[in-house]
Amino acid sequence: MSNATVELTDVTFVTKVESDKAGLVLVDFWAEWCGPCRQIGPIVEEIATENKGKLTVGKVDVDANQGTAQKFGVMSIPTLMLFKNGKLVERMVGAMPKNRLMAKIAPHMA
């Protein structure tokens, strides 16, 4: 994990993502053993670096944080969820190219 992304846990998720003061947060639900997660990982890191200050990017290891994954019904990974001021506004499942991810994120940055 780079210093552009934030590690989220079952304990920190509520304050860092679900708070109405959290702003725009992209959450990557992933696992070490997941091939598509490793494929999309560098793209998520790029998005975090390029949008620092406008978007917080957090990563939830579903093996270590099963409570949060269960709470949001994460059945397959990678699953990316976009939260705005604590509310879920987008849900994306599976690896996808950067331009498709940004097409979902950009409207919420305005």
C-alpha cells in the first residue's frame, strides 16, 4: 500500500468513510490472493496519487475485515465503492480500466 492510500479496518471505517465530514472516499475491497485485485491495485494507486486532496482512497482487506465486507454485501472482489459525505453513491465490481473507473468517480468530484 502506498502513502497515497489509507488502510481501512472494521474499526476505522465508520470514522474515515461513513462520517458526513469524510468528503469523497473511494474504497477498494480486496484480498492478497485475488488476481483481479492485484491487476486493479496499481490503477487505484494512480487514482489516489492523481486526485490527492480531492478524493481519499482507502483499501479494505476483506480477509482481515470481514465485518465491513459483510455489512456492505461484498460477495466478489475487487469491489470498489464510492462514498460522498458518508453515503454510498457508486458501486463497481470487478477489475476495469482506469478511464471507466474515472468516468464513475468524476461526476461526484464536481
